[in-house]
Amino acid sequence: MRIEIDRPWDMHLHLRDGAMLNLAAPHSARHFDGAVVMPNLVPPVADADALRAYRSRVLRAAGTDAENFTPLMTLFLKNQTRAELEAARKTPGFFAVKLYPAGATTNSDGGVRDFGAAEPTLRAMEELGIPLLVHGESGGFVLDREAEFLPVYRALARRFPKLKICMEHISTAAALPLLDEFENLFATATLHHLLFTLDDLAGGLLAPHLFCKPIVKRPEDRAALRAAVFSGHPKIMFGSDSAPHPVEKKECAGAAGGVYDAPVLLPALAALFAENDALDKLEGFLGGNARRIYGLPAPRGKIALEDAPQDVPAFFEGENGLRVAPLFAGTRLPWRVADGNFS
Ligand code: NCD
Ligand code: ZN
């Protein structure tokens, strides 16, 4: 079988910096029309100058594919003033502000501790029409961190009714009803939360490459996310949360959270949607919803996917001995992008 879809969007992507950026950016830029690039560098991307400079590095790293790839840049929420937000808004490629609760995930120590103190920034964003993207986890028991955060989403959605708020990488059944409850709440979903549960991560031998924040959850959570996505839920957008770490930071005591799946996203999603008779919903999930919700530009053409096998390497190599293991490393995928390249 072969299908053609509009060139897709990845609405939640970690590209990093330096050698890792050079390795990762081409994997997304080759087949995606654009991506929303996360700001959790060290130090975080928190002002207009840092955002402008990071965007240039991303475009340079994307190489020849940069022509057809739009990186939309985000600011790390640090209680910016209205003037700072206005400066960011004038910067080409600026898209949104990302809220990290302090300490919730990789490089988030400088995140929000006091929601009251963030209020003026959030109010200014609402007035300026700047979307808010939220890493929605509290500090509690790992399986319940997202569920515990849901009251915060409710409070934000009520308090800032004109602010577009995106629940980034939802992972529980409990998050879904909020999309019906609040017009201004949206969500991104990842490939790995549609594919895996805690049993895949830790039920047998520990699989550190499946360890991520939010952690993969219970079978009933995965089933609810699948049902929503495969039925074409109009408020759920694909955001991979592809988050590369060097192999030695994943295969060690104290492994970093993050699944690196940018190279295999399109074949793996096509296989998953095909198995679930939902191929007709793939295009909306992979960009149609995001284009409608955020008014993103029309697609630069189509991309073809086919059910022909493709072997995934054990790792990708970058500069200075960098090695990164992708999702499905060393296995054969049943689908591929028709040009034969990894995505
Ligand atoms: C991300 C990272 O490594 O930057 N890690 C992850 O487990 N998803 C951060 C994030 O999105 O939480
Ligand atoms: Zn992320």
C-alpha cells in the first residue's frame, strides 16, 4: 500500500544544540514541513536575542532541507515582561511560550515555582495572542503526575479564557475530558504514548530508551489516547517529544528522560494507523489540526509513505564520537517514507 499526505508538522520537538543539533535537525527537516522547537537548552532560550540566535543555528543545522522546513521557536517561561514578550513576538519564527514546572523534566530547574508570580506574563500573553505550551506534571507519584496537574490546567483555562493553552504530550485518559470542557485547551500526543505502556518500559528487562517524561502509562490510558487519536479528535495534534540524549546518558545509572524517535516517526505512525484502520485520520493528526488551530501556513506539497520494510540502525553517529540510539534501533519497520530515507 502507498499513501500520500500533506507534509507534516511536529508540534513538540527537542533539537538541542551543538553536535546533537547537527545530528538531530536533518532527521526532522527532511520530511517535516515544520516543527515547534522546545527551549530547554542550558541556559534556556528565554529572550528574543537567544531565540533569534537559536533559530539561526537550527536552520544552519537543517542544511539544504532548511528551505522546506519551518522551525517555530519557543521561549522558556521566566516571568518575562510585556516588553520582553513584544520583542520576542517581533522575532521571525517566534511561536509560543513554554511553561515548565520547576524540576519536572530535563533542564527545567529554572521553571515555574509560583503560578501567582507568573500571572502578569500569562495575562500579557493572553492580550498579545501568544500561545502557552505546558509541560503538565506535578512533583507527585510518577504515574499520577499528570492527573495531579489537571486542576492547574482547569485553573489556567478559566483564568485566561482567551489564552490558547496546549497540554503538551498528554499521557492519561483523565486529561481527555478537559478538551471538551474548555474551548481554549488543546493537546499534543506523542508516538510513544500511543505505542507503549509501563510494561514495555519496565515490565521485563528495563528499556531505558523508552524512559521519558511524562512516563508511559497504563494500558487503559494508552487505549483512551488511541481511541481519541484514531477517531480524528480535532484538538489533538501530533508532537513527537523526540528528545535525543547521548547513548551513555541513557544506558547508565541515573538515565535521562527522552525518547529519540525523529528518524522513525513517519513509518512508525503509518504502521500504527494502518493496523488500526485509521490511515484516513493520519493527515489531520500530523498537521491538519495544527494548521487549523494555530493558522499555520498551507503545506509545501505531499509526502508518500509505503508499506515496504526498512531497517533501523542501532544508533546514529554525530561529531566528536556522539552516538544516539533511535526508537526501534536494530529492528525492521514495516513501512517507510517512499524516498527511502529516514525521516
Ligand atoms: C525532554 C528532554 O529531554 O528535553 N525529556 C523527556 O523525557 N520528554 C523534556 C520534556 O519534554 O519533558
Ligand atoms: Zn518535550
